[in-house]
Amino acid sequence: MAKGSEWERNICKFLSKWIQGTEKPYIFWRGHGSGGMFTTSDAVGEAFSGDVYSVRKEGYFFTDRFVIETKNGYKSASFDKHFKYNKSDPLKEFWTQVSNDSKKSDKMPMLIYKKKGLPTPWLGINPIVYDKLKIHLRGLRFMHVGWGMESLDDIWFFEMKEFFDSITPEIIKEL
């Protein structure tokens, strides 16, 4: 899979297909200066944060609820780093970034992460989202990572495709 902007475009195509069954017309696209807060002069005229935003009204329900951060190709990012108390923990840094952005935007955080060399993208959600969706996620494999910090929510990781096979746009609209 691609790194950086190409990875973000692939996620946008995947999400567009999740909503309408085809990639085109694109419903989502990567944000300008993705990862940062910015204001755009599109039809919505509101501030966006994260890497993915809706370019069509069919996707507003999703980006109105979530700040979506995408990360790909970070060789040093690993689930097992969490247990070693390393100074540098890229997954913790990714989650901190999207969590902070979501608080500023009054939205929920969503992290889509793929480790370099592995085929599976992972999707991370916070405890609030997990509690609201867990009835729909029964039977899916997941990893719950606790940071042991009151200032940073735990994260539940699911295989991205399995998550979106179980969670429909209608379910997200009910959040």
C-alpha cells in the first residue's frame, strides 16, 4: 500500500465505496494540509481537522461525527512497543494527535493505521464509540490498548475491512 497522500486517497476511495458501493463519484477526499486544523471555502464553510473530509453531502454524517487520522508505513510503529514503555511509541503519538484534534472539533477520534510490510489496516476507536457500537462488533477480533493515562483514552483496534463490513452507514448515522 501507499504512503502519505496516496494512502489517504486509498482510504477515501474505500470509505466512498463503503457508503455507495462504488469509489466514484468520490464522497471523501484528503484534507488540505491533512492532519492539521484548517478552514476551507467549500459549500460547508466550516473548519475541518484530520486527514479525511467529505466533499459531498452523502458523507457529511461521517465527517460530522469523526476526525479521521490515517497513518501508513511507520516501520517503528508496533503494538508491542506499548508494553515496553519506550520513550517513543508511534501508536500512542498517533492516538494522541487524533484524540486532541477530535476534542478541538467536538468530534470522535478514528485512527486508521497500517504497519509497513503488513497487509492489514487497523481501525482504532475510543471507549465511547466502542460502547455505542459493540453490539454490532460481536464476533470480530479486536485489540484493546490501555495507556494507563487519565488524559488519554484507551483505544480499540479492529481490522478495518471487518469493521466496515459490520458497521453500516445507517449505524453511524444513529451515533
